[in-house]
Amino acid sequence: MQIESVEIRKVKVGEIPALVKMAQKAFLQAFTEGNKPENVSFYMNDAFTEKQFQKEFESDGSQFFAAILDGKIIGYTKINEVPSQTDIHDPESLEVARLYVLEDYLGMGLGKTLLDLAISQAKEKGKKYLWLGVWEKNARAIRFYEKNGLKIFGSHPFPFGDEVQTDYLMKIEF
């Protein structure tokens, strides 16, 4: 697969069911290892449903962008402005609330393409920085974000089933 053959664009409302299926698969690929199965199930049944995605899709300040290959969603990012941000709530910032690429397509530059899109959206909107939360045990993602210029600037609790995990907060300033 060549990255040039992947289309990156805003998600359309009719694509939400396909996006949810892809998001569920990517989440399981990323977070099954190292987590209790019941916590993964609990979180997925709350955060990765069509109803929840529809609500987020309609929310002021949230946008979904998909990476599409041969009509199939293989990655996506969700960006949030105030009032939809999950933390920070700074009108001069843009949050990357989610950035996922299916396992079969990792290492091809899609994550960077989606992150670059989020950064360009932040700059176009006149934001001073872009930030995100990443699980402290997700070493691959932390390395990816560091390689792309983000730095850890704090942490916050992340409720996950019957436990509270820690997410590092990372940002890049413009």
C-alpha cells in the first residue's frame, strides 16, 4: 500500500457505523494487552458505540477525520476545541482526543499524516498549541508523539473500568 492512495477527509454522518467498527477494532488492538478484559469491555461499551460517536459528531467543537483506502476506513483522528475538550479547556488549544490506525497499516506514515492534519487544523484556527492524553504504558504512542515534536507537560487520571489509569499530557506549541 502506498500512502498516496489513502484519502484523508472529514467523516460524513452516514459513515459513523463504519467508523465505530474500525475504532472498536483499533482500540482492541491497542489496549487489550496490559488491561483487564472486563475493563476493556466496560470502556468500549461506553465510549465506542454508535450512539456515543453520533453525540460526539454533533458536538460543538469536535471533528472527525478518516484515512480511507479502497472505501474502507483504516484510521482516524478526532479533534476537539472548547467546549468539547476532555481536559485543559483552553480556547487557545486544540485537543487530539483520538488518533488510531489499524494494526495492519501501522508504520506506513498514516499516524503522522493524521497528526499533521490535526496540527495544521490547529494552526489554521489560530491555536497556540495542540495537546493530547496518552496512556503512560503506551510506549509506542509516546515515542511516536515525541518523534513528532510533542513533549510531556503533565498527567491526568483516566477512569478505565474499575481502575484509574494515568495519561500523560503531551503538547506541541506553535
